[in-house]
Amino acid sequence: MEKNRILIRPAQPEDRGQMLAISAAIGDDYLDHVLDRWLAEERGEFSVALLGGRIVGYSKFSQLLPGQGWLQGARVDVNLQGQGIGRALTHHHMELARIQGCATLRMVTDSDNIASRTLAEKLGFFLAGEYTRFRCAPLSQGAAVPQVEKYMGLPPIPGNGIVSAGWTFYSWDEAMMEQWALEGKLYGSCQAGMAMMQGNRRERVNILMLWGAPEEVRPLLTFARRQPPTVELVNCIVSDDKYDQILLDAGYKNLDDHTMVVYQYNL
């Protein structure tokens, strides 16, 4: 029957109230921080799922760079989970990725999100990377920090070929790395360095990449904690546990009992 059929369409500004209600029921969510931007983006699609004419879920598909598709923000009404709504949204976006010529489609979830991981694997996604999140407060104003130079070279390609840009993950791309260097987001040298940029939330800064020997990275991590008063948190996402102890020594804390897992689908 039509009333039991899940329909998918692009999100509209008038859907705001229903989407925010789903987000609020989930708990600590970020939809309100990105909703206006997602509605305005022309590349990809911010989609809603309807059941019986009511919005019961939503998800965002983006084409980050040519050929690189990204899924994020998938949410389903807490009272209707397990009814194929998330699957319908993901299938819709997989087809959009094919139509738009993407070679890869990726998503990230927490390692303990069994429902999301099971769905991804059933749809043919494979585990492409696992990342640990660290966090700390900036140092007090006036605290002494090491002097660190901006880096204008290309950082090394990670073993899995994927780099983090906050909670979004890209294929390592030379043009993107050159742009990060021009924008002053790279620090250090070819021996040891980091990428750092403003987060989606203005009060947060994200360390996106670390490279080099742990001891050589240590001063960079201290330098990253020198932030203006408007910044409340410094986040760091790493895929290599060789940096864990150095991060802890530099005042960062691993607040999660799980990791971030990146899944990839090759089209």
C-alpha cells in the first residue's frame, strides 16, 4: 500500500521542523549546526524519507571532490528504526553517486554502532580505516609554546590513502594538499608535521593529520594548543596508535571507549 511505501525526495526548508524533531529525539546531535548549509548546497543531495506523508528520516550525500562521494548525517525516527528507512536512504544515495560518476562512496560511524555497520556491510561497503579521537582544552593565554613553521610541501600519503578533514574523510589528493598548504593549514616539515584547521563549530579546531616520528610530533601538539579565546576545544583524529602516548603526554585525552570506522564502497 502507498501509505507503507518509503519515498525519498530532496529536503526542503519547510521540512526543518520535522527534521529537527528527529534530531532532538536522538540526543546530542549536530543537525542544527549544519542544516542551513546542507539545504543550500547544490552538489549532492540532502534527502528526506517519508512514510505516510510524514518525514521519518534524512541523510546527506555530497561529492567532496570529483569522483569522491560522501554519506553523512543519516538519522531515522527512533520509533521507526529497523523498518528499512536507513537502507532506502542509502540505496538512493548509492544510485545518485553512480549517476554523478563517483568512483568511491564513503561514510563514517562509531565502532560500537552495530546497526550502521551491519547495514553498510550488507550493502557492500568494506572497512577502509579506523581512527581514534583525542581532545584537549587550549593552553591558557600567554603560555609558552614551541615555535613551529608552516609547511609548504606535500605531506606523505597515509597507508590507506585516506585523510581526515574533521569528521569527513577524503582520498589523499595532491591538489587538496597544495591548497591546504596555501591556506596555512600545514605545519612542520617532511620529517614531521600536522594539518590543522577550524572545525564546523567555530569554537573548535581540528588536527587532521600527523606524520613523522612521535617525539618529533610532540612540539607540534603543544603548539596546536595555542588558540585564541574563542576556541574551547582542540580535537585530534589519528589512525596510527604510535601517537597515542605522545598525545596523552601533551595533555590530550581519549574520551571514547570506541573508535571511528570509515566504510567505503567502490562504484
